[in-house]
Amino acid sequence: MAAFEEVGVCPELIKAVEKLDWTLPTPIQAEAVPLILGGGDVLAAAETGSGKTAAFALPVLQIVHESLRARQKAALSDFGAASNGQAASNGGDGQTPTASNCSAPIPPCLLNLEDRDDIVAIAAGGLRCQARGEGTWGGCRATRGASGGKVYFEATVADEGLCRVGWATRFASLDLGTDRHGYGYGGTGMKADNKKFESYGEKYGKNDTIGCLLDCDVRTISFTKNGKALGDAFTQLPTISGGAALFPAFSLQNAELQLNFGETAFKHPPPPGFVGLSNAPSTVSWTECVSRSKCKPLAIILEPTKELAEQTHEQVSVFCKHLASPVVRHALVVGGIKASKQMQSIKDGVDIVTATPGRLMELMEDGKLATDQVKFFVLDEADRLVAERGTRDQVLKMFRYFPQTGGGLARLQVLLFSATLHSPEVRALAASICQNPIFVDLKGKNAVPETVDHVLVRCDPQQDLSWLQTDLAVVTDGCHTLDTIGPEQKTPENWSEAVKRLKQRYLKRVIDSFAMNQCLIFCRTNHDCDNVKRFLESFGGGSGQDKDESEKGNSYSCVVLGGAKSAKDRAEALAAFKAGNARFLVCTDLAARGLDIQGLPYVINMTLPEKSEDYIHRVGRVGRQDTMGLAISLVSTVPEKVWYCTDRKNQKPWEKPDAASTRSIEDGGHTTWYKEQQLLQTVEKRLGSPVAALDEDLSLPPDIAARVAGGSGSEVRYGQQRDGGGFSAEVMERVKAMRPAVQMLAQLEVEAQETFFSLKRRWAAVE
């Protein structure tokens, strides 16, 4: 397993890949892993089935685990320093806090060592903080929050500089007042929440004491300056319930604050009815406050569909089993299922979140998922995530929630992975959210899996008149319900309906010719999927979703995976197919990306996709991990009229086809003409060679059959490891050449981490 060591994978994760019987990193893993470990943004394009998930999951997990270990070590050190009774000078003279011995007990409410920006130093004793850095704000919060009653604390400005004091939820940004979960009052005389800055009270500065009042009963926040009431600053706050709380919160720029939460006498007593936070009856405990930091994920992995998110989450789970002390907690956040279980995972603590855009954005906007600690933003299948404008806008909005400051290892890393990263949309997104990204492009824009053979069946209804037969009850889409169809007709509509009937006949012949036990069948629409399923079931094929063992022997058992199905139905269909209870998965392009079905031998395209990129993704479901796969496309020689609905109010025009709906979209209808001969040309251009046709008996062309059989004349077995499989000498030579650089990088990373955390604890404990 030396090769995984050479690219920088840690021993714990090497054990994980050993369990998977991985002997060497794939080319994309060998290239991307050390780059990610080095701390840069990466755009990686490689053929499907090349191990992209592990290429980002392994280094992300490794760095997250290292961060958790360092955080755990620092927390133990900080807690030990505080429990030894160390306290800081609090003379309010603006000098740097110095530690001195003190036997006083630990105050119940302190500044939280775990809930702060890196540039914020907290003095031993936990009641004094500072942030030094011109032009840079640093934030922190206290370890106890109020969940009821009327509470008060004081903040005294101990040095020149800018500061903002107030209250915030545990999910708020540490930059107080810049989101809807934090409420601050600044030294410039402005109040702020959700980035709205308005005049309030008076300016304040060095030696001024600001009283911060929270009335949970009437949901208001107000402030005092040196005992003078300034009036309500924020009213009609969201209801605090369900164990939620508002915490004392602070943002500083080259400033220093001394805090008093009520353990000692206040400089200016609070108004009647208010009590110091330390003495308030309705507060969140110290233990809960410390554990809340675990609720903040360090990595967000975004997937375009629920199925891909589930698959990536499962892969992360496999790797996480080998990481301990501390464990890496991971959660799946997707739509289509109840959010309660997902929310419980987040409340229990999560370090890595794998999600789909809609549900993740919902939780972030509702303040239920904090993002101010995120170190990694991974966009898997990035080209699909930005294909729709709505999703692209969501991605950009999410990015603005993540920390944008910091350098080196503290900087947010953005990783974009897909089989195709060459679209203008992906390039534009990368320019918006990446910093000097490194592009890993192993095979180039026209990359296709080398282990996949591509063949076609020409469907010519003018030559093959079997479409006129009635012995097979085909089910077409209803586009030509109102057209006259028959052997004497020579119209485009007649040939269009004829090729629809012909393709289903060819589908059965292809299945029988190759004695297929497992195959993905791609259709253009959900309606087409349902028709193909009905056609196959007419030969006795069950759904396979009832887990009946007898279905495994059924030659035509099938399930449908399409966007029109519910999340539950899609999950059950995919599970039935993977378990072998259904032989055929009839699907739309929903299944074209990322789904990993081990050893899948065949893909059949009932129609070619409109984009050559989608063809690459479709055929990438086979030929994975060096196994042989066959992609068979049923290509019409005549134009085909298909449903193309642009009216959101009428997404199923085929249910009641009439003269209006069957007109072309140019004439106000819901159909268009599909020219597969032109689409075939774009696919062949992408592949770099013509697609060979199957022989008349639907057998493989001799050259392909001989190559797949290894020249031995043995039976062609798709879905199995190819002879002589493995990695090229070029790849191994590249791994060998990289070894010294990766070893040096690993050593530098250790030294950087040690220096970083030493500086981070500068004011937290005495050396």
C-alpha cells in the first residue's frame, strides 16, 4: 500500500482502502489528493468510474480529522489552564493581558475558547478578550446563553479600537450583526442585524461600559452606556424556545474588552427585574455550550440529487469507521424525506454534511445549520449543479455563508469534481468562488472510459417492417394518436410512430441476444420510462421491489428511476436493482451521474441524449474500476416526434393528447422533432471515432468481440475485470516522481499545524 502513503493518505485511511481491496490510487486520486492536502482550490475532471469520490473524500476526511484532534487537544489544554485557577489582569488600562495565579473558582459564564475566530485571544480567567489586526474583525461568544427571563451583562472597552457588543444565537456568524441571528451595538453609534446598520444611542470607546439587556419575555434587546438607558434597539425578536438561547456576543477590530456576567458587582446596576446572566435561572449550561461547537460542520459536500448524496454519504461512512479519537460525525441532508431525523443528527453534532442544494439552503437560512466553521466546500458533479440557473444561484448564495477570511490552512477550500468541467458555466462559477485553482484534467475534454465499448443498432422503419407486426404489444407515447399510421403511409408522422414501435422490439432482441442479467436502460422522459417498463412487464417481468426471491429469476424484471417518482419510490427502485431483485433499471438522465453499481455490464440508450456530455455520463455507469462495459444505442434513421412540454401547468400532455397539444412548440403545442442522426454525429465527435453497428444478428463486430475476449476466442463477459487490468507505467512513474515532494509537504504541514495552534492559544494559557 506504499502508493497511498506516497500521495499523503494517513495510516488510518490506508486501513480503510485496504478493506476495500484497493491496491493503488487511481490516476485522479494520485493527482488530486496531494493537491487538496496542500491547501489549494482544485478543479478535477476525469472519466466516470475513476474514483473521483475517494479523490476528494480521503483528503477532506484526513484534514477534518486532524482539525478535530487539534481542537480536542487545545480544548483540553485550555480547560486545564482555566481549572488551575489562572486569571488575567483586568485593570482596564489597555495593556496586554498577563496571567497570574488566582485561587478563585471558575465563573459559571466565560468567554468560549471554542467559539471564536482565530485572531481573538481570550485571557486566562475567561473574562477578557482582544483582537489585534488592522482592518480585520474577530468575533467570539460566551459559554452560557439566556433562554428565558430578563438578563444583563456588562462589557467595558479596555483599549482603543472598534467593537460591537450584543447577543446572538449559537448559529449566528461570529461577525456580529451580519446575519439575522445576531444583534449588535457598535462603538460608532450604530446598531446592526442582518447587515442592516442604523443609528442608535451614542458613540462609545475606551473606558466606557456598555450594559446589554435581553428581555426574553417581551423579546427585546436594549443597551445602556455608563448606566444611561439608550432605549430599545431590537424588538419583536424571534421566539426563543425548544432549548434555544441567545449568547453574549462580541466583534472586535484592534480592540479589547473586559466582561462581567454577574459573578461580581456590576459597575452600573441593571434596571429592576433584570439579573446578571450568571445568576439567571433560564440559561443553557456550560456543557451544552461547549458541545454546541460540534454542531458546526467543517466540510460541506454538495450533490445534485438525493441518490448521489446518499451514495457519497455511504462512501464517507465507510472511511469514517477507521477514524477515532475523536470520531468524525457525518450527516446526510436531503429533500424528499422528513427533516426531523436529519435535524437530530445535526443537533447531536456533525463534522461533515453531504447534502442536496434545496434542503441544505433551507436549513442554513433558518439558522438550523451553522456554517462559520466550514473549511471545505465540495461541489460534486459540478457541471450539473450549475446547469440550472436556480441551483447555480443557490450555490453562490451558500458560498456567501461560509467564512471568507483567513489564509493558508485556515482558508476555505473549494473543490469542484465532475467528469466534465469544461462548460462556460463551470468556468464562470470557478472564477467566482475559487482562489487560483489548480485544474486536474487527466484525459481532457473529450475523455471517455477506455473500458467501455460503444455500439449502435440502426432502427430504420423504412427497411425493417417488423413494426407492423402485432405479436408484441408495444406501448408508445401517444404523440401520433391523431395521425393515420399504416403500411401505405409515407408521412414523417408515420415513420416517427413506426420507429417508436421498432425500438421496443429491438430492445427485447438486444436483451435476449446478450442474455442480459443486469442493465441500465436510458429513456428521454419519465413517460417513456413507464412505457418501457410496461412493455417489459408484458413478458412477465415483475417490479422486483417486493423483494420476492422468485423475481430474481425473471428475465425481464424491471424498476423505474425517474424524477417524477417520489424519493421513497426512487430509493426502493435503486435498492431493488442493486440487490438483484430487478434486472433492469429503466431511467432518465437522473441516473446518468455518479450512481455506482459495481460490475454493471450494460447500458442501453433507447434514445440518444441531446448533449454529448450526458452521453459520457450515461455510459460511465459501466466500465467502472477497470471492468469491461458495453453501451448500446438504438439510433433512429428517421426524425422522431417527441413530447417537449414547456408549460409547467401541463406537464403531462400525453394523458389527453389532442390537436392542440400534439402540435409542435413553434405552433403552440407540446412536441418537437428529434433527429438522432445529428445527435449521433456529436457523440462520435466526442468519442473521436465512429460508433460501430452490431451485426444483423445483433452480435458484436468481430474486432470488438476479439478484443474483449483477449484474443483467445473465449466468451465475451462484460462486467468483469479486463485482462491485464491495472495502472500504466506512466501513472506509476508519476507517483514515484511525486513521492519526495509529498513527503516534504507532509512535514511542512505538521510544522505549520504546530506553529498555528501554539499562536492560537497565546492568550488562552501560560506556556
